[in-house]
Amino acid sequence: MTVTDTPRPAGAGSAKAASGKRPRGGRDGGLRRAVPATTLLWILAALYGLPVLWFVLSSFKPAGDLFSLPLTVLPHHPTLSGYRAAWDSANFSQYFVNTALVCVITTILTVGVSCCTGYALAKYDNKWLKFFFLCILATTMLPSEVMLAPEFLVVRDLGLYNSFGGIILPAVLTATGCFMFRQFFLTVPDELVEAARIDGARELSIFLRIMVPISRPIMLTLAILSFQWRWNDYIWPLLMLNDPNKFTVQIGIQSLVGAQNINWSVLLGGSVISMIPLILVFLVFQRYVMSADINAGLKD
């Protein structure tokens, strides 16, 4: 009795061998492409990070060691005297409350107004809206110093001088926020809006129940930027406020500068104190921005 072998399909062995082979240069090629980009990022991080590191470490140096030669990065005798002197010489607790109040209210109003404006500019076809959008963008071409005088006159005539309202209202509508939301809503398919209208949804319901939830990454990004802008604002609060009990943090830091000399240790300590809330806000909210899916709900 003879046993005949079952014929194997031609090329089966070669296909199996080929499947076991890995493409050469795949991982190595990706590594070679990643090394230059990673190196460039580390160089940029060093260029931006070293001055900040020097600034923070110098705040722990005594006043006599700041300009001693040779210059050193690390403090030889670390001290918190600059921080204590800055906190005692300026009413930082009141400054923090004032600035936080201005920043929170301004940020909420800025995000809300920018979201509404960006949606109208993106989803409504009207020549006057396009002209209005060009006028908003035109404000970015003017230096802020040019607009200080007319803004001051308008706010003064409205009776808002030396008040928080005079600081908040001019900062509510920003060209950057309107542009960010307009560009985002342009990526939303018009079919999504039309389908909601066919189902009987009203315009306000479409905006609040569809557009606002999917624009959360843009809202958080603008909120971080707006909070940073208002916290670091110096010129406008300086023009609008003359009551020391209403001063913001940046005006309070300016009060640490003497008329004849500058105590750099105290000034550096106060500057680092003013940076702490911004760092905390970024650390809390940046993970929501980084992990958010900007294209959520936008796929056909």
C-alpha cells in the first residue's frame, strides 16, 4: 500500500518565509528621523528654560550675591529673605484676590462671547458678518498703545474709572478668541447643523447642545490664554486704577521698585510669587487640552 503525499500549493513555503521576515530599516529609519527632531526640541527647551531657571534660582540668592563675580547659577547661601521681604512690603494677599476676580470674570465672559461670535461668523452667510469679521481682524494690526487713549476716554465717560468693570469690559471681546472659534466651527460639517434643524431643534438648542460640547478643547485653550493675558496685564490696570486696595499683582510688583535704587532680591521674590498661580492653572488644565479629541463628532 502506497501513501501519496498531499500536494502543497505552490509558493506556500515561500509566502511563510516571506511573512516571517521583517522589513529592513523600518525601526531604524524611524529612529533616524526622530533623533534630529528630538535634539532640536531639547535645544529649544534649553534656550527657553535656562533663563527661567536662572531667574528662579537667583531669587534664592542674597542681594549681595546677585552681581558678585564670577556669576554662578546655583546660590551658595540659599535664603528666603527676598520672598519674606516682598510679601511683607506689598499687600500680596489683596492683590491676588483682586487679580483672581478680574481674571476669572474676564475669562468666562471672553470664552462665552468668543464662542457665540465665532459660531455666528462660521455658520451664517451674511456679507455684513464677513465685514464685521474683517473689522475684528483689523484690530490686531493696531498696536495696543494706539488704542489706549480712546479706550480710556470711553471707559471714563461710562463712569467705570477706578473700578474692576473698567478693566474687565474692554478685554471681553478679543480678535484671537473669535478667530479661534470661527476656524474651529468651519470644520464642523454643515450637514450636522442641517440635520438638527430638520429634527426640529432651534438655533439656540443647536448651539448649546451640539456646538458648545464639541468645542471644549478650544474653550479650555482660550481660557488658559485669557487668564494668562489678564494676569500679566500691567498698562491698562495702571491707567484705570488709583486706589491701592484695587491694585492687581503686576502693579503691586511695580510698587517694589524704589525711586532711587532697586532691591533685586525682593523684586525677584515678588516676581516668582506672581508666577505661581499661572503655573498652577496650566498644570491643572493642560491635560484636558492635550488629551482632548478636537475632531470628536466631526466625522461624516
